[in-house]
Amino acid sequence: MKIMIRDSIDGNSNTFFSIGIDIGGTNTDIGLVSHEGILNARHNLKTTQYFDAQLFVNDIVSVICKLMSENNIEKITGIGIGAPCGNFYEGTIDDAKNLNFRGKTPLKKMIETQLHVPIVVTNDANAAVYGEMIYGGAKGMKDVVMFTLGTGVGGGIIIDGKLLYGSDGFAGELGHSILVPGSNRTCTCGSKGCLEMYASIRGVVQTCVELLEQFPENELAKIPRELLSPKIIADAADKGNAVAIETYRKTGEWLGIALANAVVFSSPEAIFLAGGIAKAGEILLKPTRESFAKHKLFIYKNDIPVLMSRLNENEAAILGAASLVF
Amino acid sequence: MKIMIRDSIDGNSNTFFSIGIDIGGTNTDIGLVSHEGILNARHNLKTTQYFDAQLFVNDIVSVICKLMSENNIEKITGIGIGAPCGNFYEGTIDDAKNLNFRGKTPLKKMIETQLHVPIVVTNDANAAVYGEMIYGGAKGMKDVVMFTLGTGVGGGIIIDGKLLYGSDGFAGELGHSILVPGSNRTCTCGSKGCLEMYASIRGVVQTCVELLEQFPENELAKIPRELLSPKIIADAADKGNAVAIETYRKTGEWLGIALANAVVFSSPEAIFLAGGIAKAGEILLKPTRESFAKHKLFIYKNDIPVLMSRLNENEAAILGAASLVF
């Protein structure tokens, strides 16, 4: 398949369109986005099905073509992609532990051979925080940090209105800052005590399991470990289950320290939380804010609000990725 | 005293001069710096003697005038000041815990009423890392992190060739990132487990004292605690004293984690260490590098060297502060 797509505006209006792609460990969401930040249409691929990067790229290209033809779009400005271990400088995915195709995948180059438009690859959390700044709750802000709390914990940092990439494109891997030295929780990255081991799906479940060892009479102990999920724990917390509440209190306590540590680095105007774990809402947000207030260095006199992402899940990354090419 | 100093070049040559000031808790160093980065002359004030900011400013102005007249300089480009809790945006020192005059000191405004030249106030560690980038071992680099290990632990972060200030001017307070949650070491900032409590003068001595409680027969146990210093411990380590060696090994282990955590934030090309504690040399540097290598996230494929500052102590901050006005 070889398609020429020029970098131009849609013939029927003054609206520009681009494609935003959010590659996650489970799903890949592909959306058609207008320059006003409206997600016109989206399709979905099951990332887990792909053990071969070329087949994955072929299907991504097919979906893009389908989205364009379904919406009568002849031209797009470009394609923005947020991916785990997305390398902005090289346009590659570098050995992402939660994808089935390993090594260095030259994503930008592979898509370029089929679609001749500008392509930007970035980290998924970078795409999310960029989307939040352009279209979400961080609109008008110039210094922002976002933590995405899901299967893993990602970080995206905006400095003076620009995404922070650093010397090799991988700045902002906040999930792998070591929060608890000497911890017995070994991360997928090989280190122990990473933030990811305390504020991801696995981290929250682990905290709950450790508490249940102390309180085996608790209702949640009846649920097999492999079925325990942050959602089940959050629902139990809402009903007053003490272990569930304590699970989120501890998670918030740890997360608040990570937030305070982010502030001494980049002194943001606000910190945003996104991802499945953040959906727990106040049961997580309250202890997080309390811990953050307790641990935030006195020198920062301004209020630094801890806010939930204002964009729907996945939308932030699709919109952010798409807006990187506008 | 009211002196007009124009923003111009020295009448006798094509050399520009500025004044660099490094305000430390103990000493304030004031230097005359040429635009080639040569420290032509310097004088010193005892910071501890000043309980009144106005008297401090008056004496700084006197020293500047003295430096200029001694060196036949009629005009300076400006004055750059590195100070603890130096607020870049407001030109103030904000409630520095290790100065005898408290509250918010409007340093820039106070000097401006006497000397009519551009004045820049920044954090002392920011000045040091900037000096390192312009004149020292980080020359040619664009993404650098520096840890200054002394009475306190400071941090300076360079992103894409520019100092990172963040939303309120206080980015890079790396000494107050919480390294050991639940630690019993309470920092001057009020938090527990800050990096400063492990890698400053006080931190190193505390580590040694805790080890001596386990090994009361060690030679160092004969020295009264108030006389123990990082220098004495480093000298003992060089002679093979096991507790002294273990003190620096533990310090390096902690510091290496802090370095790895800095990398996931800003992905620098190199990390620099400066300050009195860094003078211990290999006895600290070796375990620091080992711990850093162990804890650095796998995704960073490039070598990120851990280097000692190439500038003499204090010179980096004077040169860096001075170069901020060029």
C-alpha cells in the first residue's frame, strides 16, 4: 500500500486534520483530530495481538486510511504517536517491556514508507500532558507535571510551554524514580522501590494484599488475588472497607512524596493525575493532597494544585499526539 | 553612597567586566570577572557577622567599589549574585535558613539604589552549574545536573543550555527531594529523609556516628562528635579505617540513587558534583558511580558520566553568577 498524503488543509473547509495515536500495552487508539482539538472519530486495535511490528504498522496504516475515507478527509497535516518508550529524537519505540514486539522498532520510518506525512513519536505520558496543556485543564499553563497511573506509571513534564525531552529523549520517566530505597518490590525495570511499584495497578493491588496478610478477616481477603483490582478495592473503600481505605491512603501517602519530589525538580504551576488508578477519585486524591502538603518544601509559597486530568481517558494522549504535528 | 556605573566596556581595552557574588552561609565571595571567564580579583566578607541585610548590602557595595578602583575598572556590565534561596524572578533572598537575616530580602532592589547596573539574583547552585557550563567541565553541554554537597545540598539544572527556574524560580532544590521516606533524620526544612540529610556535612557525620554506635572500638569513636568532620572521616578512610570507608560507601550508595532519580527527570548528558563533600574524591566517587550504575533506568543507553566540578571551589558560583549578566 503506497498512499500520498500532502501536508495541506482539508479541501472542503478551513479545518486542518491530523491523526493522533495512543499506543498502550493493551489497546492502541487511533483518532482523527481537527486543529480545534475535536476528536472526530476513532478506531481501536488490540496491541496484545501483535508480536510482529510490521503487521502492527500495516494495521495502523489501514485504520488511518479507513478513518480518512469514512470522514471524507483527503489530506492530513501529519501523524502524532504516543507510545511506551517512545523516542522523540529517533522516532522509535525502544525496548518497551509491555509490548510483544521487542528491541528497537523504527516506527516513524516504517509508517513513512507507506504514508508520506510528517510523523512525530513521543512517550505516551508526554502526549497526555501535551494534550492536557493544549486542550485540557492545563490550558494557559507553561510549567506542568503529569503522572499517568495505569498498568505502569508514566510522567510528562512541560517546561516553559515545551515538552521536556532531555539529552536522549527520555526525560520524565517519573514512574521509575526510586521512591522507597531498600523496598522488596521489584519493578519490571529491574530496580526496587520505583514509584511504579506503589502507584500502578500492580502497586495498589500489592499494597492491598500486604494489608490483607495483616487483616485476613477482611471481606477483600475472600477475593482471589488474581481477581483483585484497583476498581474492586476503590468500590470497597467507598463502602467503608477499612483495608481498602488504608490501601488508597498509603498509595496517596507515597504518591504525595513523589509529587513533592517533582516540585523540587521543576517547580510546576500544577500537577495533573491521569490514568485508571486516578479514577478512584477522592479516596486517592485526598490522602495524596495531604501527603503532598506535608512533604512539599516550604520555599514554594504558591499553591500548586493537584488536579485530575480534565480529558477523557486516552483522549488526552490522542489529542496531545495529534497536536504535536500541528 | 551613590555611584553611577554605565553598562559599557572598560575604557582601556575590549574586555567587559562584571561582578560575581557567591553568598554562602559562612562566607560571601565577591569577584571581578572578565567576559573571558577570568577571575581577576576577589574579596571576602564573613556572612555570619551580618544580622542586618542593609549593613550586608552596604559592605557588598563597598567591596565592589574597592575591587573596581584597585583594578582601574570604571564600568561594569552588571552584577550576578548566587545566594541560598535566591529568587531569580523577584531578585530576592527568600527566608534562607542559614543566613542571620531572615524573611524576604530584596537584594536586587537594595543594591540597585546604590549601583545603577543590571543585577541578577539566582540560587547559589544555579550559579555554580552555569559557571561549570560556561567555563568548566560542562563546556559545550546543553543538559546538565549539578549537586553541590556542602553545609547543605544544592541542585542546579540546565535544560537545553538554560537554567531551569520553573514557575516560581525555585526549580532544582534537589537537596530537599525526599530520598528515604520514614527516615529518622529531620532536615532543616522540616521534612524527614531529604537527600541533604545524607550527602551534606551533617549527613556524612551522622552516618559515621550511627556506624560508630555499632563499632564503638573504632579509632574514630575517640574523636568527640562535635569535632568529627567529613575531612577527618575522609582522611581516616584513606588510611583504611573501616567505619570511615563504610561512611563514604553508604553516602555514595544514597547519592547514586539521587543521581538516578535526577536522570529520570531531565535526562542530562552528565552529572557534576561540587562542594566540600565532593573533595573526598574517589572514596566517595567510586561507590556513587557504582550505585548510580545499579539504579539508573535501563532505557538510558548513553553513558551519563558522573564528574567532579573542574572549577575551584567557590569559583564556579562567582564565575557563573558573573556570566549571567554578560
